[in-house]
Amino acid sequence: MKFNPNINLSMLTDFYEFTMSNGYFKNGMKDTEVAFDLFFRKVPNDGGYAIMAGLEQMIEYINNLHFSEEDVAYLRGKGIFSEEFLEYLSNFSFSCSVWAIPEGTPIFPMEPVVTVRGPVIEAQLMETMLLLTVNHQSLIATKANRIVQASEGRAVMEFGSRRAQGYDGAIYGARAAYIGGCAGTACTVTDQLFDIPALGTMAHSWVQMFDTELEAFQTYARCYPNDCTLLVDTYNVLKSGIPNAIKAFDTEVVPRGFRPKGIRIDSGDITYLSKKARKMLDDAGYPDVKIVASNSLDEYIIRDMLNQGAKVDTFGVGERLITSKSEPVFGGVYKLVSVFRDGEEIPKIKLSENVSKITIPGFKSLYRLYSNETGKAIADVITKYEENFDGVTEYELFDPQYTWKRKIVTNFTAKKLLLPIFENGKQVYTSPTLKELKNYCQNEVATLWDEVTRFENPHTYYVDLSPDLWQIRENMLQHHNA
């Protein structure tokens, strides 16, 4: 059977989601109302923050949840599912409520970034796709934002399609990279689908196709005089690449009434070469020509290049961005936090000898406190769902683990981060445009202190529990350890 690109993603589940759901159905639990939280435990690269992404694709997935005749027939063929359960899947109708943090928002370990409340089977069957979508795009958006931060205002282009983990990785990775701050992508279909600027010039093969490098450059310049960027490292950057680029600019671009756009260096000691190239271009009358650097870059290399005085205007970043090579896993998990019976909430907790794996029980809300004085984010507070900050002018923060660490904050604004996405199965949220998400991400990251956004040993951003929620967790810990 050939791969079908139109595969029903409702079937992209771990098999245990079906076996458990069948068990719930057979034991009269299919309508039991529950709440699940999606959260992560550790920021990639030991960073101080991550970036939320993937919500729009999560919404599309939920809106298309269904099981076709072929899907049900496949499950029937496994010989372990009841006919009543299979009939339920045939008539599946989504009815959960979903809350999520908007894309582009800085997020932190242990806080819920997605919450699902509704019948247990519906909530359970979503687990794999919700995790897959949010984990992947949040990973790439986070990596992109770090690289953009390192570039110190210079444009970063996502160049990684050919090294991505499959075509979905290329397409949605480029989308996430744009949210994280990249200026554009080399991936044409991402421009077609999401209106993200597709950028690119030439490969070395173009230069090799001609008898001389100069002929290659002049031919290209005649084709694109208004958008001419030349790749200058096929043979020798300083001895032939830059001189031939200047000749092509002189003979084919300027006489047509245009200014050349740039040159790209894709190998060698780019810091050294960019300094020499800048002087050669300036001396030739092209101080406005941009220097683009590519070749296995990441945030650490870019930071070092700029610290060493590299004269680079734009960075093209490929495999180390699109695969988040330095840490290719975003460890989001999806855990049961509450069961509702007869209108009463019964919080649930998962314990572990590993303290970081102990969950925060209960159906919750999440607030970010911003200083009215500086505009900076002070802390996030996870609360019981019914709690709010209306009228609160003074609040005592305390570390949920080291409770003697306390701080009273005043003169702040509390912003609710978990927004309604679906109410009883109906979508109530409209995704912003990608340009809006990119700008929102930039603005929200700017509310973080530099100590949180630095690469090495970042300050731990406070994620606290409200006193009521902390007490619930403490009581449950004591009860289970009694």
C-alpha cells in the first residue's frame, strides 16, 4: 500500500488510547468527565524559556476528528474491540472544552499549556496528536527564537527543508521558526500555504554549470537585476568570488538601474571572510550590498561570530534550526489531573521518586503577573480554575517546593494565559495571522528579563502555585505517602 498524504490523523494515536477507551466503554465509564493537562518539564538547551507553537494545527486536527468506515474496519480486524465501542467511533462527535496558551507566548516548565475537559474517551484519544503538534512546533519556535536573539537584530532565514525530519517537519518547522522570529524560509510550499516569505538565491551547481564563475554571475544578474544576491564561495571567496560579483554588479545590475542585494558565503572562516568582503564591497562602491552567511550555524556560532566582529547582515540557518540539533526533543506530556463525578471534582496526582515527574493536580487556570512599573513579567501563578485576580492588588509569591522563599508583589497586572479554544466541542477561538503571532512573540519575549533569556545559567522564572492549589497538592502528597 502506498503512503496516503490524506491519512486520517484521528488514527494517529498510540494504540493504548484505543484499548483504554474500549475498556472505559465496556465498564460504563465512557461519559465520565475528566480534565487533562499538557505541560513540559524542562526547557530545551537548559534555557530559561520556551515558545508556545502548534495551536492552529491542533485546532484543525480537533475540527476533523472522525473515524471512517475503513478506520473502524481496521480496528474490528484487531479482534479485541467490542462492537458497541466500534459503533461509538463510527458516530464520534467531539464535545470537549479546550483551553490553550496562544502561540508565540513564552512558556515555562510544569504549567499547563493546553487543558482538555470532557468525556474521558474523547480526551484520551487526543493525546498523541496534541503532544506531537505542540512538542514539535514549540521545539522549533524555541530554537528559532534563541537564534534570532543571538543575531542581535539581523535577519535570520530558515534554510533547513532538506535536512528536516520528513516533509511535515519541513513545512511546520518553517511555520514555527517564523513565529519564533525568522524573517522567511527557503521552503516554497510553506510560503504557498502560510504566506511566509520564501527566500533564496542560487546553489553552487548554478556556478558550476557555466564555464566561468563570472559568466554564471552575469547570467544570473541579467535574470534578476532587481533581486541579485550571488553565492561567492564555490571556488575562492576573496580571489575570485567577490571580484567576479563586483564585475557582475558593475556590468549587469547597475546599468539596468538597480542596486545589487547581496552576496552569500557558505563555507570557510566566515567571520574573517566577511570582514574582508565588506571592505572589498565598500571600496567598490557597494556599501549597501548585504553579506549573508550560512553553513551549519546556530545561536552559539552566531554569537561568537558577532563577538569577533563578523560583518554579516543576514544569517541563513539550516539543519541545526529545523531539527533543533542541540536538543531535538521537547518533552511535553499529557496527564490526567481531575475526574468529575456528580458535579464534584476529584483531583488526581501522579507520584514519582523523581520529584520533577510529580504532577500538579486539579482543574486549573494560569496567570502571568506583569509589573506596571517596568512592563516586565514577574511570575506565573497556577491557580484552581475558579480562582482569579480580580481586585487583587497585593500578592505573596512562594516557591512551591522551597516554601520559605517568598515575595510580596504589588502594582501588577494579571493576565490570564489559558484561553478558551473549544467550548463543548465548538470552536470559539480564531487564530491570529502568522505575522501577528510573530510580532506578539517578539513583544512577549521582550517582557522577560535579560537574566531569563540568557543562554548560560539563566535565571529560573517563577512558576508558583496559589495557596489553595498548593494545599490540595500537599494534602494529596501526604495522603499517598502515609
